[in-house]
Amino acid sequence: MFRKVLIANRGEAALRILRACHDLEIRTVAIHSTADADAMHVRLADESVCIGPADVQSSYLNVPAIITAAHVSGVDALHPGYGFLSENADFAQIVALHDITFIGPKAEHISVMGDKVEARRRMRALGVPVVPGAEGALSSLEELRALAGEIGFPLIVKAAAGGGGRGMKVVESEGELEGAWQLARAEALAGFGDDTVYAERYLATPRHVEFQILADAHGNVMQLGERDCSVQRRHQKMVEEAPSPVIDADARRRVGDTIVAAVRELGYLGLGTVEMLYDDGEFYFIEMNTRLQVEHPVTEMVTGIDLVCEQLRVAAGEPVSFKPDAFTVTGHAIECRITAEDPETLTPQPGRAEVYHAPSGPGVRVDSAMFGGSEVSPHYDSLIAKLIVHGRDRDEALRRLRRALREYAIDGLANTIPLHQRILEHPDFAAGEYDVHWLERELMGRENP
């Protein structure tokens, strides 16, 4: 096992990794910007190194500064967390070249799955179903028109290097093709430095269902169940639950076996999440995230498996700590992402939490780096906390989540707790009947994006 790990992240993500390291008796090194000097992950780490000013390019995306901090502190491994550099294949290679273990998959798999066109091609070749669409990147508007003639409308144009909803344009008719082509490429170039796009059939009311993958170097490749992440706004997840309320055991086994076979054939190592759209009884691959997911706690709650500890073990060359065919999914878990945003408009509202009191009690978990008097900085993500509950079934989980949201006290900082309460009280959500556009359509008065 590792002796000392540098955590190349901040906030809640850094704190989550720090706790897993300490559970395994691994020393930790926190990096931080000048704005995060008093942050909780810095306070609790065994050592800390300031790597630059507040802006992310000068700090949390500053590769030379991070590598220097790793050498100065004498670590033998580095955990990227999620966001920032966690899916940057070049960064993973640089870390390895400096004789430091990158706690994540191989750089080649980060690279392949980071290219949405190549990921679709590779997964299709491995037998994983994909949404009907372009076989590869589109090089011209004429190619897009020809594809539209084959698959019909509506279709969606997507950035090949994209994510988070940027570089995505829905096309309802022939007359919208040129505008969507230009806008998607412009957004992709601005957001990712790459204007490559592809297109596929647009599914109007799908569910977003993802499967948690774990693979070690000892031949153990498994999927640890699915998460339903269909409550979204602007393609950003807000509520996640496990298991999905609409997937039956046969469908779960069928798609899970297909994904495991594909991941095994890839030679993948570590944690990964295969994201699918589920529509009219069929699954379609959309992307694979080659990192720890923000919503990983819902899987931990229903399996009892500490995914970060397993990630550390696998990266150290050890087998997983449990028998792959012996774990069980028990009960139901739901996660709400509490953010510093206006609950009506969802515009960021950075500021100071004068009072911060997290809920507790049976079945309640809060992953947060906040405390009374701490700030949500305008320089970083607006996440305040992840509130996760577990119950013997979905009804009990919903009751516990309502109770926990009532107990949550955050004064002085606008937040999305009122919106989450509205979601829970809606009869569609209570019945598990929602799709990826449901939140914006039913509670925010917006048409499908």
C-alpha cells in the first residue's frame, strides 16, 4: 500500500479522498490555492502545499506546480479526485513519468474515453449498444445533412471532446441544421479547444442510467449496480439514486454483463462509470467517465463498499478487498447535490455561510467541506454538500431525505435546498416517473433543451 498520497483537488472531493487514505493509514498531502488556505481538507491533511493564487489555471490546473509539490513532499502516489485534471491523459502520463503512481486508469483509456467519437466506436465494436448516429466525427455541414437524411429528426449535434452540456445542440428540422452546426462547433472550440463534433438520434424522454465499474490487476472485473441520474438541469445532475426505480433485474443483468465483458476486453483498470440512456426498454451507451464520480456515495450506501479505498488498493496493485460475486445491493439510496445557487434561477450565489448545521440521524450521510463561517468562492464550483440517505426501500429513503432537508441549516448563503424539497414533493418523483428533461419541464417551466 502507498505510504503518502498527494490529493490534487480541493473541497469536498479532497476531503473524501483524505478520509479514505486515513482509514488505510496512508499519510496525506493537500495542495491548495491562496483562497483555500483555511479550507477543511488543508486543516485535516498531514501536510499541505500552497501551489498558487485563486484562479484555477494558476493553481488546481497548474501541472508544474502540482508535480513540484509532489516531489517536495515525497509522495509515492497522486489522487486527482474528480473535475480539474482527473480525466486529463497527459497529466496522468506526466505523473507516471515522475515515478509517482496515478490513482486512476491507464492514460490510454482516459484518452480513448475522453474522445466521445472514439469511445462510441470502441464500445460499439465491443458489443455495447450506442444511439444510432454518425460512425465518426463530422467534417462538414453536408455530412450532417446526409446523416439527418438517414436517421431523421430530431437529432443532436455534440462536441467530441465535450461534457456538461456544452457543445450540444438539438436539431428539430432541416432549417436548423446550419445554425446548430455552427453553434456546436463554436461552443466546443471555446469550451474544449477542439471543434470536432458528431451527431446522433435525439431521444426525447430517456432516463440517464449509469453503471459503476471496478477492475483490478488480478482478473476481477465487476459492475456494482446502477445509479439513476435523470434529475438534471442543463445536463448537470442534481439528484441521483440507486438502484434505478425503473430497471428490473433481467435488464440490469443483461446490460451489466455486456458492460463487464467490454471493460474486460479493454483491459481497463480501476474505477469507471459507463453512462447509458435508457429509452423504451433499451440501453444506449453515451460515454464512460474514467474517474471517481461525484455521485459515488449512493453506490457505497447500497453496497457497503468504500469505493475510494478500493480505488487506492487497485492502484497499489492489490486485489479488491471483497469477493466480486459476494456483494449485495441492499435497500435504496438517494443523493441531493446542495449548491450555492438561487433555487429558482440556478444562478451561482457565492458567499459566506454564517451558520452551517448539517442533518444527521439514521441513514443520513453528508459529504461536505463546509463549516460555519466558510465561503463558497466565486473561483470554483458552487457545490456546498452532497446529502445522501439510505433506507430499507425507496419509500423509507424518501422519508429520511425529507426529514434531512428540513434539518439542514445554512444561513447567509443562497442554496438549492428549497428546490430539492419541491422535487421530493412532486408526485412524479415520488412515483419514480421522470426523465432527463423532467426537472426543467415540470418545475422550472422550460422546454426540452
